[in-house]
Amino acid sequence: MRQCATTITNRVTPTDLLLLVAMAAAAGLIGSVTVMRRMALASDAVSHVALPGVAIAILLHVNPVLGGLAALFLGSLLIWALEHKTRLPTEAVIGVVFSAALAIGSMLASGEELFAALFGGAHAAGRIELLFGLAASAVVIAYVMRARSRLVIALVSPELASASGIDVSQTNLVFLLMFALTVGLGLRFLGVLLMGSLIIIPAVTATFLAHNLRTLQTASVALAITSTLAGALLAPRLHVEQGPLIIVVAASLFVVALVTRSVTRSARSGNIPGGGRELR
């Protein structure tokens, strides 16, 4: 397995890096909105809905990313419809769909195919995949920047949003679809289990560094890109898969930001010896 990982992770091309940066930028932006909506755990589970589609695509000898995207879009529509019809909390609906999808996908895929679907891998992207990835990333980025005000209003007060002419239900649906598209962008690099983490962890880390929405989104994108590039470039040297390493880097940045924030607050409040006191 280690030999296989080494062979795979050595194939990081400039095309892959370009695609990784675009994917990370989209993940950082959509993640900032996800964290504001307090859907971090629930939205991470949405990425697992891709597993049945990936497994079916492998069985049919079709590009797994296409199968994953199809499953993600169908799953998002199902989640939105169930939430709309039953009035159940979004987290509850996502939990049901996620559990069913994970079970079905695990039955359809096995062995190395299941491992690749869950954790991703590195291989050279073709021209069509590159163009699709860049275009899809641009769509996600443009959506978040353009719909930022609507998303915030719908989050703060659905009643005010409705009174302002915003279709809250439609806004929620489009957001779910954009989230699904972002997950699909990272499936071949990070897999079903890890892509949701790249969306969530940089955005959560950014909350320690930002004081408004604009800086939150900027910091989230910067952290996602930094984690992605560091993981992709270090993986061949460390002889490990790039997907898990990207998430380890993101989690490490979170710990650093958390510790720095705690130390800074303690120093300001005088909890550290000498902090906030005059030396005599």
C-alpha cells in the first residue's frame, strides 16, 4: 500500500496544482457561508452522499467524479424536498440521507476502489477535467460573491428575507447545490470522507482571525489554499497520500490559530504571569 501511495503522490503536475487552487478557493468561500449557517457537521455529512454515485460509476467504468456529482445533486434535491415537505430540521434530514448513502455505497464498492472513493488520490487531470474544474469553481465563487447579501439576510431573519422579496426556500436549494458542486470538485483529490473537512476546517479557523464577513471569507480562502498547496507539495516528499495530509495541515493551522487566540486573550486579561501587569 505504501508503495502504491508513493507512486500516486509523485504525479502532482502544474495542471493538478491549478485545479487544486481553484477547488480550494471555492471550498473556502462556500465554507464561510456554511459556518455562518451553523451547518458545519451537517454539511460535512452531505459530502458522503457522493459514495453511491462513485461506486456505481466505477462499476460502469465511468469517471467516478461524474457519478459522485450526480449522487450529490440528487441527494441535495432529496434533502431540500424532505426538509420542505416534512418541516424536519435540516440536520435530521441530512443525517438520514447520509446514513443511507454511506451504507449503499459501502455495499457497492470494496477494497482499493472503496479506499480511493473515501480518501481520494493524485493523478494527472485531463484537459476536459481541468476546464470543467475551473469553470465549476468559477461558478461557485461567483455565486457566493453575488448571493452573499441574500444568504446573510436569510440566515439572520427568514421573515425579513421573505418581506424583502427573497425566496428563502429557493436560496436554500441553490446553496445546497453549490455545496454539492464544491464537494464534487474535490472528490478525486480528497475523496468522499475528506472533502467536507476542507470546506469546514479553514472556515472555522478563519473565525478566529476575522471580524466581519469580508475578512472571514478572505481568510477562509487563504487558509484553504495554503492547506491544499502544502499538502499536495509535501505529500511526495513524505510518501503519503495528499488528501489526508491536506486535512492534517488544515487541522494544524486550526490548532495554531486556537492556541494563539487563547494566549492573546490570556495576556490581555492578565492571566499569564506578567501579562497585563507592570513590572516593578
